[in-house]
Amino acid sequence: MRPILMKGHERPLTFLKYNRDGDLLFSCAKDHTPTVWFADNGERLGTYRGHNGAVWTCDVSRDSSRLITGSADQTVKLWNVQTGAQLYTFNFGSPARSVDFAVGDKLAVITTDPFMELTPAIHVKRIARDPNEQTEESVLVIKGPQGRINRAVWGPLNKTIISAGEDAVTRIWDSETGKMLRESDKESGHKKTITSLAKSADGSHFLTGSLDKSAKLWDTRTLTLIKTYVTERPVNAVAMSPLLDHVVLGGGQDASAVTTTDHRAGKFEAKFYDKILQEEIGGVKGHFGPINALAFNPDGKSFSSGGEDGYVRLHHFDPDYFNIKI
Amino acid sequence: MATGATQNPTQQTKLRWGELDEDDTGDLDFLLPPKQVIGPDENGIKKVIEYKFNDEGNKVKITTTTRVRKLANARLSKRAVERRSWPKFGDAVREDVGSRLTMVSTEEILLERPRAPGSKVEETKVSGDSLAQLGKGGAVLMVCRTCGKKGDHWTSRCPYKDLAPQAEGFLDKPAVSETATAATGSGKSTYVPPGMRAGAERSGTDMRRRNDENSVRVTNLSEDTREPDLLELFRPFGAVSRVYVAVDQKTGMSRGFGFVNFVNKEDAQRAINKLNGYGYDNLILRVEWATPRTN
């Protein structure tokens, strides 16, 4: 396949997200300006100007009208996707690390980092249809985990919130009361910081990727460990194909390995694994730096990866990808 | 600043390009031919021809040739089609033909399958094993240029240093004989000192050539067979000028084959006849001419 290279960001990429229809791709990077691209040919549509710090995360509403972004400048902003105008700004006391719209786009879950005296927290905010009615107040604030919470997403039917972070523990919280319902087992869970989390298309299972060079597949309701995928590199980003039973892991390089490894350009790869057999199917090379973000198009026919090198690579699969057999 | 050229009505608007400033270019756009777009032809090649004034005030023609290629069929929903016609915003407002933000990769990237499935463990073993397999799969294959044997040694460490590059398509063993080098000097890729060349005689025979043609290949040798063994085995048939057994550098074991050079061709022929199929140290030997053409 011929990937499309998009160099719109001057700094490393942090997050990628497709909209529900699969025609727009939103990219966040450390350069303060989230960008939106057309997902078929990689043409840039526009940029959202306003943040003052690295943008760590974003999410788009189901009708692709609203974009929410979380940034290191301690704000979370709501944007009009079409015009790029800022609709609202939520202020926090510390950098926002992860945002996720709920089903129905009426609520959003936001995580904030530990900063100075503040402990990390998960905030649930109500999102109004009309930006003029938007208020700052939180519906719920959950505290508890130590260490940065890198990802928090909504569980099925918005009943639960799933969080994962630096303490390597995956937790499920009740979204109404804020009580912790389940915690991942220390023995079978990750051993190092969990960097990324991806839900399956139907929400019944999710994948977490960690710096301990593995990714694990969990059941959403019971938080039982279903599968483990092992790689040689710390995992920075994970994605699940909505079409086939494939799991993609993108990673970096251990700091200790930097001086001893071969520096052929374009060596960083996104590794594809068979979801059920846990075996590696292949890798897609090309990035010049560790891969920080991965996203699958909802139609499953293309995917994109964002790296430390500032490039977004958009891949449309060749027909024989769909015929891969182990 | 200096808009002298256009301000003064009495002066002809003689354009002295040396006096032109960047500010002036705005006024002089009318001098530029309009932008031309030659739409995508049947190969998808699109040309955009623009005219600009460059920094020195020279009129330059910029031709941008792009290939419009269909990468995938996108069936867009109605909303998506609407979104296609949204105006650009933010930094994308000034659309530069030359900005090259989005490019198709010049390289064809494939989903590279991992090492041969045959070498992998069939059952899904967690961590340990699969990790080891992955690690091995990732290691660079050692290919020796001389004998074409993979995975064992580098070219400089090739035990068959004096052999010509593989002539026949033998799977496991190099098909070349040591003699081929002397005969076909052109095929050589490494320098071989005279003492090491095939046919370096020990018995003092003058006819090196003949010797090289009397080379007999012995295969299916047992692991601990060495040169003295072969010598002992073949000597009854006649004078042997040279013996060689291929030995694995790492393990010290025989690779299972070797070469014997007879002084006389008839001796070699008799050795072949007698010893081919001979049981030697628990293996059945295979003895034949080293090169296919023996005459």
C-alpha cells in the first residue's frame, strides 16, 4: 500500500481520532494546534487555534459537529468542527490528559494529571447542545488512583467509566456514584504504566497497551483478562480493527536501547496481531520515530499512525490484507 | 517604499527590475499571465502553471506537476459529502500548491509478515517462547557471499574462502568444487593466495590442472570425519594430492562433505566406483565427480 504522509504538525503526535462516519481524521500533537484532515486523501481541512500547550487528547461527537480537546495548558476546549471556532473552555488546575464523549454526547469524561498538590482526578462534565448554556460544573469527580491517569473512557451504556494509568491498574467505576466497581488483578495485569486504551467497536472488550512491552485484552463487564500480546518494544498506542479480528500495537524504543540499536530510517513499525491467536501477523514500517498514536477508520479499510517524528501516515489497505491467514 | 516607477505619470512605466521592491510586485501582477491548470489527463497527471515574481523581481514560471491517483473507493455518506465542501479554516486557509503537507509515499509499504511460519511454535505459548521466536526472527540473516549459505557465517569467515561463488543450485551444500576457481578465474570475488588455491600441490606434481579435474566430492560424511580419515579411505586407490573436509567453525563438526583430489584420473574413477554407497562410520557415503563435466 502507498501510505499518505501528512506533515502538518511540527511536534510529535499525541493522539488520533476518526469521526463516526470515517471521513475526517483529527490529530493532536504537542504543537498546540489540533488539525482535521479528510480521511480519504489526507487533505487538510483546518486547524483549531487556541490552545497554549501540548494537546494530549481529543474526541469528536457522533454527528461530527463538536470537538473536545484536552491540553497541557490546563484547559479542555469545545470547538465547532466545521468552522474551527472555540465554543467553550473548561478550566482545571492541572493538565488534562484524556477526554471522551459519552454515548449521546451529553456527557464527557476528562482526566487531569497530578500537579503540585493536586491529585489526579476523573471529571464528568455535562455538555449542553447549545454552547451558550454550557456550564463549568462537574457532574462527578472521582479521585483515587495514584499516578497519572492516562486514559478514561465510557463503558457500555454510559453506566461505567474505565480508567487506566501510570499505576498499571485498570479500574472500572460506577458513573453515577463514583464508586470503584472493579480493579484489574495485580498478578495478571500490567507491570508498568498503561499508556493507551482502545475499546472494541461494540464496547464488549477493550485493549490496554503498556510500557511493559505488552498489550492486554479485557472484558468490559467483568474486567477479566482475555488475551495478552507481547512485543519487543514498549507500547505507546493500541487500536482494534472494527472489521477483522486484528489488534495493532505501536511503540517506541526503550531509552536504554537507543544507542545500541540499528538506526535505519523508517524502522519503527506498527505491529499487527491476530486478536484471538495472539500471534504476530506483520508490521507496517515507515515511521522515523516511536509511534504515539494509532487509529482505525470505522469502516476498517484504512488506518493511520502518528509518530514522534510529527508525521501522520494514512494507510489504505490492499485487497490482500483482508485475506490474511495465519 | 520606492514606488517611483508607477507613481510618476510623466515617466513611462518602464520597469527596471533592478529597482523593484517586494512591495511592488502587488502592483505588477497584471503583467503576469494567469494561472493555468491543465486538468488530470488519462494518467492522472495534473499540471498547475503559475507565474510569480521572485525576490529579484524576475518573472518566474512555476510548473507543479502532480499525479492524481485513486487510492481507494470511498463511499461517503450524505453528511460526509457535505463536509467535503466545507471551506478551509485555521491554518489551512492559505492553500499553497507548493506546501506539500500531504504527500503520497514514494515507497510501497507492505504489511511485512514475520519469519516463515514453519519456524514458529504452533501452539500459542505466552511470552517466553513467542518472544524468543520474535527475537530470532528479527535478527539479521547472515549470508555468506562465497558459498551462498545463510545463517551461519559471514563472507569473511567462510570456510570455503577459496571457492568460486555457487555455480549450481544446491540447497544445503555448496556445489562448487575448489577446482573451479583456478579454471574460471573470472568468477572469483575474493583474492586467494597461491598457496591456498585449489591444486596447491603437495606431492610436487606439475600438472595442477589435471589434478583439479580429478576432484572427487564425498558427501554424507559423519560428523567426526576429518581429512586424515578421508586420506586413509581413498589412498588405496591411488595417489592423493589433496583432501579437504568442510568443517563448521562453531561446532567443530564436519558439515558432512569433503573433496579428494587424485593425481590420476583413473584412480579417481575407481574410487568413485568403489566407494559410492560404501558404508563408512554409520553413514552411506556418496562419492562422485566434483564437477558435472569430467571430460
